[in-house]
Amino acid sequence: MNLIEPILWHAQMQPRAAALIEREQTVTYAQLADRVLRTAGHLAKLGVVRGDQVGLCLKDDSHHVVALLAVAHMGATAVQIDARSRPAERARIVDAFPLRLALVMPESEKGVNCPKVVLDSAWHSAVAAADRNAATAQDWHTPIAVIASSGTTGLPKFTVATHLEYHFQMVCYLEVMPPRRHRYFSTLPFYFSAGRMACLSHLLRGDTLILYPTVLSPEEFIENVLRHEVTVAFIVPSLLRQLLAIADGRLPLLPNIDLLISGGAPLFAEEKRQFVDKVTPQFCEMYGTAAMGPMAALQQKEIRERPTSVGRPFSFVNIEIVDDNDQPIAAGATGHLRCRGPGLSLPINASKADLKDFRDGWHYPGELAAVDELGYIFLQGRASEVIFRGGAKIFPSEVEAVLQAHEGVAEAAVVGRTLTNNEQEPVAYVVARHPLTPGELLAHCRTHLTAFKVPREIYIVTDLPRNSSGKVDKRALAS
């Protein structure tokens, strides 16, 4: 068997149960299985066989879910191409892989310079008429997906995950899930590895996915959660902060949700406390990497005691903190984070420079961190973002936390600016909640930071640049 078979089994166990809900249209598990098998049949007719790589440049909708399941069911490997990206960015992905073909939307064809099929009315008619392809790859070690990093340190880096590795990533995600059938609100892009992994995890459980394929306002998010009786949602910090901005604090915005997960970018301690008080008491922060999937979680009961942590590792994840010579260091000391486990996917099309992130069975995601005596992880920022000033290290996350603690700051990002003598100085970019001056914020920093850590300059901006996964693009700020 492979990872998709247990999902398709729900067509026999609960055929009338809702698998997908999209714009008030419901797809049952029986209908989902039929569409997946017919899509696989049509792809086989187009020449796709086990071992092929198939590009998916699609919207975050039900057609994307069906295509992803069909490709994996056949034993082919899905290569995600962000439909929201520029044609030149799509072309770089396509050029990196020998795609058998790519499935595209009419508006996402440009840049996909390989054999492609448009998901138009002709496609849907052909799928409806196709024979059901019940043949499946009976090997857990078959690749299921090429996974791209978020590109925060440059161009995305790619790993390839097998069905078994993806299974262990899903097992980690499901460790935090309350034990009942859920209605999961899918708001993360499927190009974002966490978005795909969460959706497949809930389908594996027989849950219902609520699909909303456009960018949500905080009001739309709340309206959909209430109308669809959502029990679980996984959102990025930028949306969480927007929810916090409209919360009045008298009652939680989402009192009845079972679990609200944040991931993709770090949160500040005070934010976590406010999310629990004002958005939902059932809040959880999840930390992971593209190659490893979910690695740790900080749950509601732990937020009060260790708000600066991202939690403890999941059962199938091993975390160590090491020095520059890859030797483990004492609890509480800051060093390079490395991880390993059965969910770790391995690099593909990697340069020699990228391969240094995978050595001796460990993955080095580039994070500086400390782990306390109970196993809680405390991130200090990316090694590539550390600012060296006068021979001392400045961790941007520390300066950002101080700025974020100011009641007038909605969001802050700190980067290093290189001087002519190759020294660096910290520079901050701040999104304000109300009119603020850089002088006010500098005075606040001087009160709470050692002098050399105080930003050389602070810029008030309307927003911060982000990459496709919603993380602040510090390379864009630094340039």
C-alpha cells in the first residue's frame, strides 16, 4: 500500500461523509475517491507512469487536492509550482526538474515551459469519461512529493519525500490533534509544505476540509469558522496578528474552536499570551522545517510558563544543539540546531553548498537555538542573520522582541547593514499600530537593550515584504 490508499478507503467506510467543502459545494469521500481514480486513469492515458515527476501549478482548491492524490496514488511525484509566483520564478522550478507534464490553470501557464495540460472544461470532461485507475504503487519508499524550502535565505532548496517519510511528518502533526473527527479550515497555500501536509493528515483521519482558495481578511476568517463550525485551523502569524487587532479582549474571538495552530514564522512571547486570552484558549504554536516537517509544538498549557519557547520535539523527532565543530553543547547554551528522524526528506538537485545542511544523518536548517533541561527549544534566529558589531553578536530576534513589546508596534523586523569596514549595524523596520516616531522607539530600545544592540536606525513602514509562505523577506529588507 501507499499513503493514499487509507484516504481512499474512507469511500467504503463513510461514503456519504463530507471530504471537501468549497464555496458551499460538498464532495463526499465516495465522490473524492471516484475523482481521484478517474484523474489517475486520465493521467495514465496521457503517459504518466510510476516514477514520473508531475508539476502542479494550480489554485488552492478541490481540483488541486484531487490532482495531488491522483499523482501520488499512481506512484508519481508531485512537484509544486506556485501559481501566484511570477512566470520567471515558475520557469526556474520547471527547468530544475524533468517533468513528464504539468497541470496548470489558464492563468498560470506562463513560465511553465514543459508539456502541460490546462484544467479547463475539456480536462474535466475527459476525467469524467476516464476509466478508474485502481492500480497503486505498493511501496512506502516511493517518492510522493518534491518539497521546497520557503527561500528565506535565497532561492528555494529542494528535498524529495517518500510516502513513508511523509507519513511520519503527518504523525507528528497529528500528535496535537484532539481525538475526534474534525472540520479543518484550509487557509495555507498548498505550495507551502505545511499546507499540503495538514490537508493530507486530516483526509487520512477522515475529517472534512473547508477550502477557501483566496486570501482571507480577518473578518472573513471568523465568518467562515463560525458558519462552517470549524474545529481546527492552521494559519500564519500575519493573519493571527490581524485577528488580535480586531479582538476587544472581553471574550475570545473563537471560543468554540478545538485547536488554532500558528506556524511558518516565529511569534513573540507577549503575542502568544494575548492570542490565548483574546483569540482562543486553544492556541498552539508549531515549529518545523520544509525538509523535516513539524518538529515541535508549544501548547496552550505551556505558553504561560515558557512563552519564549517554540515547544518540545514530537515523538519521532530528535533535536540537538551543537557548536561550530558539530559537538553537542550544554543545556541552555546557544548553538546550531540540528534534527533527524524517520520523517526527514533528503535533498534533490542540491549544490555542494546546500549539501552541507545534510550530513551524518542530521539536517542543519540554519537556526541558532538553545534547549533547556526539559527539552524546550528557544530559537535565537537564523545563523545567516546574526549581526556582528564590534566583535559581539546581536540576535535580531532579541531586538525584535523588545520592539514588539512596545504597545504601538504591530510588527518589527531587524536586519544587519554592512559598513565599509565590514562591521555591521542593526537596522529596524516597524509597522506601527498608531502614529509613532523613530525617536520614541529608539528611547524604548535604549531602556531595554545593551547599547551595542540598539538599532542604528528605525524606519516606520506600512508593511513588511513577504515571501510566498508569508514569512518576512529579510533579504529584501537588507537589500
